[in-house]
Amino acid sequence: MNQAIESISELINAKIWIDIVISLGVLFLFLAIRKIFTTYVFKIILRYAQTRNTETLAQVLLAFEKPFRWLIAFLGIMLAIKYFPFELIAESTATKIIRTVFIILATWGLINISAIWSILFPRVIKRFDLEVDQIVLPFFTKLMKVILFTLCVSIIAEEWGFNVNGFVAGLGLGGLAFALAAKDTVSNFFGGLVIITEKPFTIGDWIKTPSVEGTVEDISFRSTSVRTFAQALVTVPNATLSNESITNWSKMGKRQVAFHLGLTYDTPRKKLETVVRRIELMLSENEEVDNDTILARFDRFNDSSLDVYLYFFTKATSFKDYLDIKEDVNFKIMDILEQEGVSIAFPTRTLVVQSASANVEEELLKQTRQQG
């Protein structure tokens, strides 16, 4: 009898060790499959997608690469637990865990895939001839991420038996406190919507407000990021930005140039007229100068110069091109002045000194009048 019991015990122990070996074998098998997939299979599929110029498919594969790798490892763990000789997790709990992990991995992949909108969005706009500002894309992408995350949390909560509707209803009891705490966040969110809908600027524009001046880099639910010309990154709340006056220098159709050109007082009238007319003609013939408004006029008698007022617009609006055109115009003005023999004035003063004899005569004349 004792021998029979010992034999059964040995068989049970042997089966336990066999199940343990099988469980570990399943786990290592899936880890090996994961390694093979990451090293070889995925790279082959990705290379094939790239050679076919299917950039969209390549982005989708990259978005789901890490979630799929974790899925293989998770399946290996769950199967290893199933073959394990001892019950580590209840069947109902294991089912919930599997569903939860699938939801998390799917959401992870969908959030990653939001980057594909940077490729699809311009194509959709071009295909349907839509007028959509590019600033909508990052805002819409962030909104989609928030929605996906919220749905993921809600579904997982429902899966584990939490009453989401009751939780939402419970928020209504503290709605006032919540609204007060989230007042700034809500105002910034709606400020962002105002910026998106009214489109006072877009990404890459040079703007100036009472708060900041620079190039717009990004817009989120809460704030807008502006890169200043000193290369500092300034984050302005959307609520503040939407309530400020915004000057968008990038929307200029043309750029103004206005200054006074001072000529010396010994410039003859005819020479002055000739210089003014030649400068005006030079500006009108310049292809980089807008012909709608060109003014070159003798404007005023200054303290030490005869001032010619020049007022025109460059067609280019970028700062570099604007400076290049101004430089070219200035050099041509110098050529005109040299050809006409006219000099540019600089501040001068004339000091009149009377001779000593003249002073003596004046003094004697005054004394004679007093005596008389």
C-alpha cells in the first residue's frame, strides 16, 4: 500500500515538473518569436512598404510595432500561466486582464498612429480642395489623443465593474467646485478654439502682441508656444492670447520703407529737382518695389539740410529680402547723388565773430546817443 502511494506521489511530482518545463518552454518560445519578429519579420515588412512608396502603411506599421511586441510577450505569459501546474490567477480575472491589455495596446497603437495625420491631412485637403489652416492639425491631433485616452479609461473601468455613469453623476455633486478649479483650463481651451476658428495666425507666422513677439511654433489646448528672436521659447496661455491685439507681420502683402534724405544747403534748386525726379524714376523702374505708392518729394528746410522725403513699399516681406532691396536702393541713390554732384548734409553750425573795431564803434555810438 505504501509503495503504491509513493508511486502515485512520484508520478504527481513528475507531472508537476513536466508542466513547469512546458510552461517555461511556452514563455521562452513566445519571447523568441518576439525577438524574430522585431529583428527580421517587421524590418522586412517595413522595407517592403517603403520600397512601394506606401508611406501611410509604413507609418501604421511603426505605430503598432511596440504594442504588437508587447502583445506577443503578453500572450506568452498568459499561455505559460495556463500550463503552470498551480492556479495563479482565476479564470474570470485572467479574462479581464486579457481584455484590459488588448484595450491598452490598441489605444497605444491608435495614439501613435495620430502622427500619420501629418501625412494624410494635406492629401485630404488637396483632394477635396478644402481651405483648412495647418494650425488645425496639431490641435486636432491632441484632441484625438485625449478622446482615445478617455475612452480607454472608461472601457477598462466598465470591464472591471466600475459604474462610470455613477462616477460622472457624482461629479455633478461637486460640479461647482470643479468648475471653479478648472476655470482657467476651460478658458484656455476655448481661447484655443477661438484661435483655431478665427485664424489670426498659423504655425510659422511672425506675430507681435503685448505679451510676446516671435514665430509661432505650436498650439495646444492650454497655450501657444512662440519662439522669440533671441531663440527663447515663450508659452502664452490661449485665454490671454485670444484677448490681445495680434499683429501678424507674416500676412504683410508688402513692406514699408520711409526716411528723409538730407542734402546740403548749397545744392542749387535745379540740381535738387533733378535728384528728386531721378530717385522717383529709379524707384518706379525697380522690379522689387511696389509701384502703387512711390513718393519722392522735397519735404522741408531742416536746421542743417534740405530734406527729401522718400516713401515706398518693397514687394518682399521677409526681413532678409527687405534689407537686400533697401541696400540696393540706397546704393542707387548714392550713384545718383555722385552723378549730379550733390552731397549729403551732416549737422553743421555757423559761428559769426565780429571784429574788435566794429565793437568799439558800436560802443561809441551808444555813448553819443546817451549824451545827446
